[in-house]
Amino acid sequence: MQERVQKILAQAGFGSRRACEAFIEAGRVKVNGKVAVLGDKADPVKDAIQIDNREIPAIEQKVYIALYKPRKMLSDREPKNEHRPTIHDVVPDSDHLFSVGRLDFESEGLILLTNDGDLKQQLSHPRFGHEKEYAVLVAVRPDDEQLQKFRRGIVMEDGYRTRGAKVKVTKVHGKGAWLQVILSEGRKRQIRETCRLLGLPVVRIIRTRIGTLTLGNMKPKDWRFLSVEEVNALRSGKSFVEPPSSRRKFPSRNGKKPFSKPTNKPKPKR
């Protein structure tokens, strides 16, 4: 992926981006043997970049992988003395990648694997406000008061008050219901603990979105590399608008057909 030369130099440890711009202005930087000028771009993996006629150290190529983590699997490396499967058992040669958006052992859904530390920080830190969306099956139907408390945020047992969440019922399911939950923070087991304190036993949690990246039609253990456009959208932090083709159908346990999110499309007149 091409980036501005001063950014590549800064990432390689040659100083701040402004200092690296000064190197370029002084004619000390070459790309493939040609003196670079401000505004030039290069691919740190493919192009030969030199400063003072010395080639800069190789920069690890950035990797971005979307994975559907199944239930009963760890989101990170296996702790010592444990023998449970991890996401690194699913994706070959991924031990050097960070997991963005960890899920607990019982939860499933979208996880991003990458070696891009800047993007990991951007997607993980609450100050950036990147949303994470979940489909949550609860064993009882929530009433208006429970939903309002969820939306306002609640005080956890450790005294921390969660941020407000976007919550709505998307489908009645027997005596329970499927909820759409959108968070702008991600404390450990936040949804499970919130639901427990509200008296809503959790049956299933599926993460369907991280920022602009959606789970789509992936199935458990599916994984794929992200496109350049998907990576740029995640970096931009732009607002997410769900395309109709990405609306995910959630399973029913009673053998009936899967359902999708309800629409307000009027019924045709007969």
C-alpha cells in the first residue's frame, strides 16, 4: 500500500513526520534511485527507499483480517496450562497479529486481526467513539424500563458507570427476544453483566459490526483479508450506514425460517 514518504520514514524511526519532511526538502531521500520531493508516495514493501544513500530497514507489511469467532473459543493466545482452542488455530501464521474487539469464550462474531497498532488503538479506545454492534438473544422480553436503563448506562458492581448504548428489540423469540445493541465502548463482558443486572439472562451474543466493518454472510471460523477500501473506511472513522445487502439474518431455534431486521416497507395493495 502506498503512503507518503515522510510517513514511511517516521514509521521506520527516523523522527517526527515534520523532521522527515525536512530530510526530503534537503534532497537526502531517494525512492528507487530518484531524489524524492514532498508529496511523493511509495510502497515500503515494494520500493527501495534510501536516506543519505542508505536503505531504510524493511517495514512489516500491514495485514488486516476479518474473522468470525465461534463460541467456545478464546479471542487471544492460549494461557499457560490451558488447552482450549483459540482464533490463532483458525487463521494460519497469525500469532504476530493483534485481535481487535475481543469476545469472551461464550460469545461469537466479528473480530479484526491486524499488525497495525495505530488502527488497533483507534478502534479500541473509547475516545474515538467507534461503534461495535451486537445481536443479543435474551431469555425474557425486556420491558420499556429495562431498555431505558440499558440506553442510559448502568453502574456496574465495581462502581463503573457504562456509557449509554443504542438498544432496540428486533425480533420476539419465544418467551425472549433478539436485541440490537450498539456500544461506543467495550469493557470486558459488558453486555453480559449489564443484562444480568437488568434481569435479562443472555442466551447468545453475536458481534455483527466493528466501526464500518460488518460480519456480512460469514459463518463461524470463516476469515478473509480486508480490501483497501474497507481499511480506509475503518481509518476514516466515518459514520456507518448499513447497506441493504449486508443485513444479516439471525437464526431461530424453533426450526422456523431465519428472520432479518424488520423494515417499514408498506405491503403492496391487492
